[in-house]
Amino acid sequence: MTTPLVHIAPATLLALRATMLTRADLDTVFALRDAGYAGGESVFQAFQAYVRTHDQTDVEELEVDEFFQRAGAFFTESGWGQTTFSVQDDTFCVVEIDQCWEADMEHQPEPRGCHLTVGLLGAFLGKLADYPVGVLQVEGPITGNDRCRFLAGNMTMIADYYAKHS
């Protein structure tokens, strides 16, 4: 049985997010990421249905390039923003979202970032990995852009990247 998705206007989520971030601390950021992560299963199920409809196959049967192309189209059509998935240096999955709904600079109290998206991408990509997937936002509101870039990989790789680049 597929879990239904409820369509909510981005303005609603942005207002909720802004209210939560009036208390600018890491607990709030973690709560937003956890909320995004909790939705990852439902989004992945919707993606599976999308692939079955468009390709008459299961997600697990897609080649990596096909998966990236379908996932980008799915997120774009779902209203996330113009989304692309790719690989960087054969180590990280890179997700880039132009005009990401969560990156609206008008709704970016401190600490800035696309916290819901970080959690959701971790859960979504983790459905195909045999390990917990860590996601780090490296471009977006944190760098003053509405174009977001996320790196995803195993937790050690993400921690190493963060240590070297922060």
C-alpha cells in the first residue's frame, strides 16, 4: 500500500519553518531535518509509482544515469525547483536545485539552510543504499544563493568533507 502524499503550498511550510526558527539553535535545525527525513519514505513511494507509470519498471531496475534523470524530473515536477542528480568524483551524489522552494531568501531566518530538504534527501537516497546516507548542503541560503547544492554519501565521507571545508 502506498502512503498518500498531501500537497501543501510551499508558503505554508515556509511559514511553519520560519516560526520554528525564531528559536535559532541546532535543536530546531535538527527538528526540521528529522521532519524532512520522516517524509522521505512517502516521497520515495511516490517516486516508485512515478517510475512505474513512466517507465513500466521498478526503481531498483534503473541504471544510475536513468535513476538520476528520473529523480530529477520527479522532484522538478513535484515543485521542489529545477532539480538534477549527478555524481561528483565517483564518491558523492550531488543534488542541485535551482529556485528551490525552501531557499526563498525572504524566509531564511538564522540558521539559514534548506533543513527540510536535507532530511528528505537523506531518507530518499537512503532507500537505495545499504547504509545511512548523510546529506550536507554546500550552496544555497547559507551562501546567499537561491540555487542549492547538496552532497550525499556515507556519514564518514560527509563528516570528512565538512571537516575539510568548514
